[in-house]
Amino acid sequence: MPVRGLNGWMINQKLTFGSYETSRVKRGWDFSGSFQYTKFRIRPEEALLKVLHIDIDNKSLKQRNNFQYTIENGDAAAEVYATEKFSEKQLVYKSNNPYIGSVSKTKKYEYAFTAGIIPLTSKNNAPWSLVLINTYDINKDTNRKVFGQPYVEEEGYATNGEQSIAIRPLRVENVSTKDSRDVRVFGGKLLSGYELLIENEPIALIDILENSIWLHNKLNADDKLILSSIASAILLKRIQDVEKERTDL
């Protein structure tokens, strides 16, 4: 099911796919901020930078936003309330030399996306919780390649206390161009979407590159509503590929 409404003007945004339609997506106030201060305690290996007149700062960045909407399919409906949070700690290397300028390196970041899904018309109206977590700590990163994939810890699931759905990110190393050539993704694997599974069996797919949702044909209407709620919430996130987008915050 191709998803319409993700691109273009975001005021009065609505999503439609297949026979599903959302209400206007109500977004709360976005919050973002940063704080930078001089790092006085330095490690021995950083002392050489002082000799070269390169100063080191600590920098903290934070971002938070939330949104809510109702998703409907005929007489079936569910309400979705979502929150997205991101925080990052960086080392900033500064120089008075205009040819060097300043560069930053991530020490640690934490990203969390959570959503509450409340079925309004289902026989089982127990609320669902959706959780996606992506964290990075330089002290745990064993990657030493220039364009290698950094070590991150990821977790994703949705549950109503009785049933659980695993959410697994999918990444690609190669993409096809308009003239049908396969080219390697620059800078490491690219997040292409998410696979939803119950007991390791795929039941749905979210394609964030093509903005589409796939559901297993044999699912009942109530299950499809929950999966459509999960998929639409994930597609509405501000941040998709955390590892590649965090430098633009």
C-alpha cells in the first residue's frame, strides 16, 4: 500500500494508504537546544592538541517532539499518541586556524520513540505500547574503519501485555538508480525500513524509502488495524535513520 501525505506541506497533514486514512496529525511544540562549554579535564592523548592550539569543548544537544492522530478503516478506528526524544553528547575540537575550523565527534547519543495505540472498535481494546530505541556509546564502539558501521544498540517492539510484535530495522548496502544500475551506498548501510514479526514470522513491512506498507493477507481486520497504526506512527517520525541524520540536528 503506497502511503500518501508524507511529503509536501505538513500543516493539516493526513496519511492515506489502502483503505486506511488518518485524521489531521496534531503535532505538539518541537523542542531543540544545545549547550557548549570548555572541557578543562583532558586525557594525556588530548594534551598534544593544546600544544597545537586546538581547544576542546563538550557539547550537549537535545530534541523532543510529539504528535497524535486517529486512524480509521471503515468502522474500525484507533487513536495514536507518540513522543520522540533525542540527546547527544559531543566533543568539539576548535582551532583559530581558518583552514582547520572546528570539527565534532559523538561521544554518546540516545534516541527513543514511543507511542500508545488505543483501539476504539476492536473486541480486544487493550492499549498497545510501541517502543523503538537506538543508542551509541563511543566506549563500546569497536569499529575502526573510516566508513564502517558504528556499533549501536537497537531494540524495537510493540505489545499489549498479551501479544508482542518484534520490530527489526532493515538496511541496504546497494541501491538501484533510475537507469537500473546498482550502486553502493556511501557512508555505510542505509536504513530502508522495518520488518514486523510475531514469533520470528514476518507479518508486515514498512518501507521508508518508497513510503509504503505491506501487510500479510491472512491477518484479521483487528490485527491489520494495529499494524497499520504501528506502521503509520513509524513513518511519521521526524528522525528515521538516526545514525545518518543526527549530525544535521
